[in-house]
Amino acid sequence: MQKRPASSRLMYRGILAVLVLVLCTLPRSVQGMPTEPDQVMRSVPRQEGPTDPQELEAFLDAFFAEQMEKLHISGAVFVLVKDGEIFFAKGYGYADLENQTPVVPEKTVFRAGSVSKLFTATAVMQLYERGLLNLDGDVNKYLKHFQLEDNYPQSVTVANLLTHTGGFDERYIGMHARTSSDLIPLGQYLATRMPPRTMPPGEVIAYSDHGMSLAGYLVQEISGVPFAQYIDANIFQPLGMSRSSFQQPPPPHLASDLAVGYRYKNGTYEPYPFDYLNIVPAAALNATATDIARFMIAHLQDGRYGNTRILSEATAQKMHRQQFTHHPQLRGRAYGFSERFDNNQRALFHDGGTPGFLSRLFSLPEHNLGFFVACNGDQFSSASRLPQQLTSQFLDHYYSVQEEPTRPQPPADFQSRASRFTGYYRELPYSRYTIEKLTSLLNQVPVTDSGNGTLAVGSSQYVEVEPLLFQRVDGKRYIAFREDDNGHITHMFIGTGAYEKLRWYEAKAFQPGLIGFFVLAFLSACIVSLLPGAGFQLPRLHQLPRLLVGLISALNLVFLIGLGLAFFQIDQWEFTYGLPSVVMALLVIPIVTTILTVGLPLFAGLAWINGYWSLIGRLYYSSLTLAELVFIWWLSYWNLLGFRF
């Protein structure tokens, strides 16, 4: 193979490094296009699901044996509840590989991640039931030490927090802490780090860790009891959940049985250290599977566990009802829970993910049945597929659907209207004001005209069945669109996910090309600045313009390539502790180059006025000046100019 020239190799590496930067992501509960959009509900006979624990065990043994090896998972736990009792529970693999400690459902403590939000929502509903909190009341009414910004006519309500419709931006940098001494008290953290409101409340679902953490803070403020203590006294103790805690670190009797979180990398299982969360109500629960089974039973029985109640029947039913959806044909949000419609079943569920751990609580209220699954695998690895694989296979095995859905036919006139919907759509929320905005490139979905009367959304095709409503060609799923008063499409909705339509220059189809242009321009400037003469003969100012544009371009290349390599080398979870020092150092470069770039238009103007250099030299220098100025705009757009985190 012919060896590339040095300049070509450098350009190639630069583009590659920048693309790595673009494709790196910070922790997020949902990435890219949802894999669980809505399924059409049809009337079918009630099915009983699992009836024999031994048959269920055989099904699960085969599933976990295959998937744990395939997805590189050290240990997992499963528990299923039915008709008010634990029907089956079993551990698989190892909680601690080094010590060969097996997973035991009643003993092994897993980090539940965002499943914690269901406990927080339950606590809020307890206060509502006692008349201490109004779900439709302004959140600011209950906040004593800080207030949410009042930048929209509508107030953020408690119900908005429980349905993720508060309209908040989101940020992940600084959500976690390395040690207990680094933890920030909940109220202080929210007062200083609560993301701003960037959308009117009650308009779209935009998943918010901080919004649910604020709901937990309301529990603390209204009850006058620290959040972890309130949950222990009002949920854990009544349900007999003696092996569960929101304390950080967990109490000694739990800490000794805490599973080790792992990521599989380069053929080895690398352990994660125990980390701490500033967003305690959103993700800090540590519990055994059998403890969480008690919580599932209470919710499946409308707040009752045995002779104990954590919610009244009416309150529990209110909590489980759909409270918000983007369209009647799409699944929506209850209070805390998210809905699913698969295999003609309505499920209430929630997923969890924290460094080295994944979990899912999944319930079928109509069948008084639910399961909890957890594993010590990382969500930024193949292990992330385990909960969905289990859910799909479980439903297909026990609630199979024989009836084929009706396949819709495209409207005859759709071809003339297809362009209204085409373009790129970005998932909400994303960080509008911090460096994290760059990761939103990963969460864009292309919508194109298939040319046969359908829209291609990602890899699927959809047919218009009503104005702004589309059904997948196999008849199983829906998506919806929203338009403004002028008839322009503004949003697309997939499941509970909301996506805003982007302008052409924001799309991921355009951005890599723009980055490639910057790399080529900066690289050429570096090369030309090192060449003697090169048409830049300017005795009065010597070689200052050539050297200046070369210096700026070299620094910008260092920034792009360095930032890309830094993101490539740094584990994604590291950003939850704060911006890494190497990234902080790199962010100094754009400040320097922006200041230096101010002089480039002056030299360009002098060159044209006084006829410096050749015509080609002037055109080339002016083009480089324009590229440097556009780069400043690009840095500002992606919040890379300054220390914005």
C-alpha cells in the first residue's frame, strides 16, 4: 500500500480525532432514536403469563446463560412478583469477580440508578395524599432558600416534575462526586446547579434528573426530614425493606454486600469505584432485588403490601394513570412511571443506570405481575441491551400476539407534502448553554422522503394515517409531529421522546463536513506559513500576517485534535465529577485564538487596500480569515468558547 504524505496523514488523523469528539457522549438515560416506540393496542383475551416457577427458571437460565456471555456481564439478578407474592427470584454470575462472590437475590445489593425516581415520586404522592402538597401548585411556593427562574408565564408545577414536563435544560457535569466529602447538600446543589428553564412547562416530555431531584427536595422541605431519612421511615420500614438505603455511603450492613460495578474493556472486566451522587432522589438507591419486589407488590396492589399501606388506593391509581402524552396514540408518562405498550399489554416501568450498573423495574398492572432485573454491567457497553432483550423475550414468551396488525396505505397526495416533515430532529432535553451541547449530535434522527408515499424515520418507514400522525408500515408503531401557528413543523414525537426540528446548519449531516473544512483550512495555513515566500511578501510588516494566521490555525488544530483525543481516552462517567483538567486546559486555546483572530480582518483589509501580495495570495489570506471567523461562531454555538460547564 502506498504511504500517505505526512500532511495527508495529519489531516486524516485530525478529522478522525474530531469525529471521535463528536461521537463521545456524556451519561444519558436515552440515547439517539428510541428502541421502544409505541405499539398499537388491540383487544385480546387476558393471558396469565408465567404459572410454573420451574418453567420460568428454565426460560431465564437459558436467557441469562446466553446473554451474559454475549454482552460481557459479570452478574445479574431477577425477581418476579405475582398476585402479591414473590413468584421467583434468582441470581446469576458474580457480584464480585475478584472474590468470586455469587449474586444472591436476598443478599446482594445493587445500585438501582434511576429506578430511585419511583421512590421519590411515591414520597411526593404521600405528601399529596396528606394534603401537604398540591400537585398543580407552583413549585416556588414550597422553596424557601432559592427560586426557579420565572421566565415563562406558566409556573412549574409539582406534576410537571413527576412527568418530566418542567421545561428544564439538562446538564450532567458535576452530578456525581468521588468521595463523600465532595458531596454537596441537596438544597445547595440545586440552588447553584439547577438547569435553567428553556421551554414552557407542560408542553413536551424532556427527561430531567434535576427535575426529579427537585421533587425529592420538596419532600425534604415540606416534611422537615432529610430525604433519605424520610424514604426510610415512610417507604422502606413499612414495606420491610431492611436492605435498602439512599444513604451515601450505604450503611455497613449493606456496604459489605454491595455488588461491584464493571465495564468490559479490551477483554477484561474493569471495576468502578463506588461513587456518590449529588442528585440523591434521582439515582442514589441501593437495594436488593427482593426488597424492590416488595415495592413492586405495593404498587401492583394500589399501595398495599400485606396489611400495610404506603398509599391509598385512590392515590396509587392516580399515580399510575397516564398524566401526559404528546398524542393520544403515543405512550406517555404517569407520575414517576413511564408507559409501554408491547404485545397488547400496558406496562409501567423505569430504567436505571449508574457507573457499572443497569436495572429495570417492569410491571403489568392488569396481570398483577412485575419483574425487576439488575446487572453489574455499564450502560456505555453492550451490557446496556440486557434489560430490553429480557423484556422483549419475556413478553414474546408469555404474552405472544398472533393477530397481525393492519398495514396502512399511503395517502395519494402525500408526496406533495412530504418535504414539510423531512430534515433532522434533535432529542430534548440537551444542554443549550454548556460544553455538553456537542453531544446532542448523537441524539439526532433523520427524517427523509422515501419516494413511495412514506417517510423514512431512522431505519423504519411510516405512513400518514391522520394529519401529523404516522404509523409504521408494519402497523405496529406510531410517531407524531407538531406544527406552529404558521404551519411549520416544529417537533417530532417518538414514544415519550420529544425531538425539535433543526435548521440545516445544526444537523449532523452538515457538521462533520464543516469540521473537515476547518481541519483542511487550518492544516493548509500551517503548511503555507512554514514555506518561504509563498506570495506573502510584505516588507513593512515583515511576515506577521502569514505567521499570525499560521499560529492561530496551528492552535485551533491542537484544540480540535486534543479535545477529540481527550474525549476518546476519558471514560464518559468521569465528566459527571466535573470537567477533566485536560479539557479545562484545552479550553484556554479558543480564548487565545479568538483574541488573535481579531487582527486578521485588519491585515486582510490592508492587503486589499495597499495591493499587498498577489491576487491569489490576497484571496487565500481572506479565505483563511473567513474560516477563522466562522470557527469562532462554531465554537460559540457549541459552547466551546470559554469555560461553559
